[in-house]
Amino acid sequence: MAGAGWVSDATGPEVGWRAREVEEELPALRLLTLEVHVARRESLTGASPPDIEGRLRELSNKFRGARAVGIRREPVPAAYRIFFRHIGLDPDVVRTPIEEAVLERMLRGGFLTGGLLADVLLIALTDTAVPVWALDTASLDGPLGIRPSREDERLGRSTDAPILPAGRLVVADSAAAIAILFGELAPGHAAGADTRRLTLFAVQVAGVPTLYAEEALWSCRAALESR
């Protein structure tokens, strides 16, 4: 039943399904998912506790000067740049997640807190260069995968959700497109302030070691399940 929530029995990251045309054209593209039961008492959209804010300050100090300017030449960020070009995105216009985060750090003088969940995802990204997104598990219908969007398909299940162009790569469950690949989440599927069950997903492309993608997910789980 759509919206009833999907529960996985697995304890570790799972590899999502791919549409046949995605497998044929982008064989190295993988979606990794991990379910998290939030143990933190704080609101996911509220202020981060001291340990999370402290980690953000540490990372701000690591991304200075030459490291920030040269981030695009490091192996994992470079792999995402290559993938963006392969799917028709100019990474100098539509920045990869890690480059966008580092640019914001330079403009704002540091990695500023955006709330508990946003900070946890940012820490995972800056530690590994692998982007992670979080969904409300209760809003999902079946496991996640990657496929092209269909003609006149909406982003999400809402009748007023935006219509996607046909052929756009999306993250989907069994019933609907849940997110644009490397883009926005569908309305009604993002985690809210009091969400306790999350489904995290990371996107792995050619040149990105599986260990990095798994570490990004485990990092988020450890931070959110900590009491």
C-alpha cells in the first residue's frame, strides 16, 4: 500500500534495483540504501547537539585554501564530475554535491549548521565526497531503485507535484518517482522534524569505491542512532 512504509529486514546497506536501460547505459551506477531508526532526542530539523556542531567546525578547518580550490581534482569528486557530464549536466553550472558544499563553506566562512539531519548528511558528504539523502521510510512503497521518468509523470504522489520531463533519471519506489537523481526530493517524502524511521540513500558512480559509499551511509546511521 502506497505511503504505508516499507520495512527492510537487512541491517546493512542494500543495493537498489535499476531499470534495464539504466543497467545497459550506466552499468557502474548504483544506489545504496540503509534504514535508520533515529535515537537522538533532538528534532531532526532543530539545532544540532554539541558533538555534531564540533565535527562541523573540525571539517571547516580542513577545507581551506588549496584543499577547497583543488577538491574537484581529487579522485571521488572527479568521478562525480565525469558522471555529470555523461548524463548531460555541466558540473561547472550544476555543481556536484561536494563542490557545492565546499563553495558554500568558502562563501560563508565555514560549514554552518542547518539542523541536525542536514548537518549529519553534510558531515558524511565532506568526509567521503559521497552524497547521501534522507527519506521518511513511512512514505515509501517498496525498495528504491533508479529508472528514467515516464511521460507526464509527477515527482511524488501529490496531484500538484511538478511534472518531470520524460527520460530524466529518478530515484523511485514501486509506485512513484521519489527524487530526481542528484536533485530535489518529491514533496511529502523528505524527513520531518519528528521522523524516527529514515531511509538513507547514496549514489555511487564509476570511479567511486564501494567502501566510500558504504562509509557515508554508516556515518549517518552512527550519528543518528547515537543516544
